[in-house]
Amino acid sequence: MTTPAQPTPPPSPESARSTPSSRTPAPSSSGRERRRPAGLSTRLLLAQGLLLVAGAGTAWLVAIAIGPGIFHQHMIEAGGTHTPAELDHIERGFRDSLVVALSTGLVAAVLIALVVTWWFSRRLRTSTAAVAASTTRISHGHYDTRVPTVGLGLEFDHLADTVNELATRLGHVEQTRTRLLADLAHEMRTPLASIDAHLEAIEDGVRTTDAATMAVLRGNSRRLHRLANDITTVSRAEEGRLDLRRTPTAAADLLRGAASAAADAYSTAGVSLRTEVNTPATIDVDPDRISQVLTNLLDNALHHTSAPGAVTLSARRGHDHTVELVVTDTGDGISEADLPHIFERFYRADPSRQHRGGSGIGLTISRAIIDAHGGTLVATSNGPGCGATFTATLPESGHHHP
């Protein structure tokens, strides 16, 4: 015998409250999208419409409330033989004509103002949409995008010019970054290839880990380490984050220290190194950083000067309370086309010449360090075969300009 099914009891209030399906569903993403705020042009149109309606309504009420009373007072003061009925009829005629004329004029004015506002809002929406579209393309890497001048006033023209300038600068930064990465990869490829070749030769038994092999490996490792340090130094200097420990330092001491450090390399290369100090002035500098600059300039001069050439390291007083540290060589010289680019990262006036273990950014670092001291570093040359002169100009002690 089958037992009849029992009816399911209704849920209790407690269970109903605890059941997820009984809760009010959260608004969907589509609901949130439908509640997105109106655009600027729409808000401007609505605000202008409300302002016009409020102004027209206020003017209508004030005119209706005050106009008939003023007219009635003038009728009394004017006197005349009008009966009360005629006077009432005249006043009602004035009131009705006032209402009709005022209402028609205000409605027409509001409509015209709304049309003008709609036209301006439409232009504003189009202009802001163009700026938004351009900035979106710029953010996606299309740095050749330009915002057109829309003719909405000086503020919008200035905004367009600013966005265009930003796009131009970002384009230059991207070009510099791309070139820097390419040059950096090129500079790293040679030492890495040498290390890889020697390690492979050791694994194949062609070479042993003798002193010569280890010297090559350590030399290439130091070159990579120096490259990493130089990239960090020039980046920090160009970003204004270079830590400088300034102290009054005699220019003569800086020159003697740099010449002493470079003496062996110059003697080995058969190149004469002379030092001339024509001023006892002192400069407020970080001695280690300026020594780094002088070392880079002397290394660069030696690299481009063959025996029996000469390099002169000198110091002299400049204009406006400055001191000039000058490195002059009798070497290869610099062509007019190469002169504006020699302080760029990894730039080589002659690509066939190899760096003597340098990172390829010694001159870039030197200029960045001098700039951080508030000075200038410039290069001059009369052309190929005529040598070159590098002049670092720094403020004299007591005349530092940040």
C-alpha cells in the first residue's frame, strides 16, 4: 500500500529570510551602465535650460505682479471721466496684453537661447571627444597624433597645444628609449659573446681555465658591470637624482689627480700629457664626480690621439665668476656633422673604431655630471685631423647657481 505524499510545508519566515533567492538581487553591470552620468555637453544644455526657464518664469511673475498695479496708479493720477466699468476694462486689457506679449517674448527668447546653447554644447561635445580620442591614441603609442584647433577660445587652444606638445615629447622619449635599448643590446652583445665563446671552449676542452682565459672572462664581466653602473649614473644625473657631495676644491688639485691617474695609460700609448694651471681658483664641486668627468675626457682624448700626439689638461678663469677645465688633443678631430651628437649615448663618430673597454657613454655621463653641478660641457673642433677641445665650465666657489 502506497503512502500518500505529504504536502510540502511553506517555508518559515526565518528560513525565507535566510534563503539567498529571497533577497533583493544586486544591480547588474548593465544597470550600472544605464546609470552612467550624462556628458558635459548634456549637463550644460540641461543647466542652461533650467536657468532660462527659471529666469523667464521669474520675469513673468514679477511683471504680472507689479505691472497692473503701476498701470492702475498712473490711470488714477491721469484723471479723466472714465466710469469704474471703463477703467476696469482698460486695466484688464492692459493685463491681458501684458501677459500675451510677455509670454510670447519670453518663450521666443528661451527657445532661441536653447538653440544657441544646443549648438554650443554640440561643438563642445565634438571638441572634447576629439581631445579624448587623440589622447587615447597617444596612450596607445600613436605619438604622431595631433589635436586640431577647434576655435572654442584660448583655453581650448592652449589645451590642444599642450596635448600636442606632450605627444611630441613622448615620441622623442620613445625614440630615445628604442635607440637606447638597441644600443645597449649592441654594447652588451660583444662581451657576452666573448664570455659565451670562452665558456663553450672550456666545455669542449679546447681551452683551459688558465690565467689568460680567466683574464678575458673577468675583463668582459667588468665591462658589463661598468656598463650597468654607467647607465645608472647617467639616468640618475639626467633625472636630477645624482647625489653630490660638494666641497671647495682647488682646480689645480683636480687636474693633478686626473693627470696622475692617466699617466701610465698615456705613457704606454706614447701620447704626451701636459698639465697647465693658470688660475688658483677653487670650485664647489663633488671631487669624485669631477674626477670622473676628467678621467672620461682624458680617456676619450687618448682614444682619438695616436703617438706621438699630445693632450693638454688645463684650468683657467672664465667669465662671470666661472672656472674652465679644458682638455685639448691633437687627435682625429670631429666633423661638423658629428659635433652636435657626440654627447649622445653610444654615439660613435666612426663606427669602425672600437671602444677601449669603455661603456660608450663616457661623454654622456660627463655632460650629465657637469649639468648637475650647474655648469656646461661643450666640444669644439676645426674638423677631421685638427684635434678637439672639451671645455667644462663650473661656477667658482661662492658663486654657485643651483
